Amino acid sequence: MAQFSKTGVLTVPAAVQDPLIVAGAADEAQTLAAIGEVYRRTGYLLDPHTAVGYHVAHRFRHADEPMICLATAHPAKFPEAVRTALGRDVAEAHHPLLDALTTLPVRCVDLAADADLLKSTVVELNR
């Protein structure tokens, strides 16, 4: 980490590299395609973040090895992505706690980029 903070580069020595750990990315079309493919095949609704992980995992997957993907968010947080991926609103994309938030008032406070101001505002708003 000292090397990273000085150079902005992190190099993992070959001796400790794990071939089971990979990284990648997915564009919007690939993400939406993953949501649709998994939903049509299994009935499970991926959120966009998990769909990216799923897409990347499939790029590196070997047919003779199992793959495990962990969900990272609830799809109800991303209704527009779900509608775009599936072409319709899917009832199970809703979550009662998230849906209940839509009836609450919205509070917005614009602050200067100042850590002490942020801390004092959080304290004040939570009294």
C-alpha cells in the first residue's frame, strides 16, 4: 500500500497472485443483457451491479468449474434498469421498505466541501 500511495500503481507479486481472482467491466448493454438473460433462464432478478459481476465471471469461467456470484444490491433500487432490461416492470423488483420511502418528504441541504461542516450538519439533522 505504501508503493500504491507513492506511485498510484499496485503490483501483486506473481508468487501471491490467485488465478481465481479476476477483474473486468461491462458496458450498459452488456449489463442489461445479463439481467435479461438470467431472469429469462432462472427467474432470478439481478441488480445492475451484480449483473456486471455475472458478466465478467462468465468471461473468465471454465465450463468444468462452478461459478458463484454474490448479489450486491436489491434490484428495486434500479427500477429503470430493470424495465429497460426486461421491457416491463417486474413486481418482484419492488421492496416494501423502498416503496414506502416514496411517500416521505425529501430533505436536501447544500453544503460547502468542508468536513467539519458536514459533521456538524449530520449531528444537527439527527437531533
